[in-house]
Amino acid sequence: MSERNYDEARKAKMDEMLLVMPGVKGSKAFGYPAYKINGKVFAFVGSKGVAIKLPAERVKSLLDGQVMKPFEVAEGNVWREWLSIQRERFEEYEQDAGLFEESVEFLLS
């Protein structure tokens, strides 16, 4: 699969935040940089931001239409257990550290 378009600074921030978590490994998902726990993808850096896997109800509770958006793989095709976090500056993802921890816990449960 060919390499996808993503922000290298965003990926570097995710590497810094996520690869220090116990058991987390870097990988690829759909040609994008991804992060796995026990072989399961819980987050990846996409072209518009970072997508993380959470329970569907939790995703719904976080949606704000600005930064926290439904993860749409194609127009009208939404993955309900995935949240797209679209921050303008890569440094701002630090405030989402708790959500990444929730994602890991969700996949480990």
C-alpha cells in the first residue's frame, strides 16, 4: 500500500505521547502511522488529524463538530467506534492524553 498524506509533526507528537505507554507499538493502518496494543490498532494519524477507537457511546458524548468529529472513512461512511480529533497545532494533542489512555483500556477490556 502506498504511503498516505499526513502531518509529520503530528506523527512525531503521537510517537512522543503513545510509544512510551506500556505495550504500545508503532505500526501502519490503511497506509497511515498507527499505534497498537496487543496487536490491535487503537489510534492512527490520518490526513486530517488523529483517529482513536472508543466505545460508540463515548464517541457520541465527545462529538463537538469542531475538534471532535465522527471518523468518516468516505463521505457518509462513519465508523461509530472511532473518533477523529482534529487539532490545529500538534502540541494541542497533549490535552487528549486521557482519551488515548481510555482507548487502550477499551481494547484491553
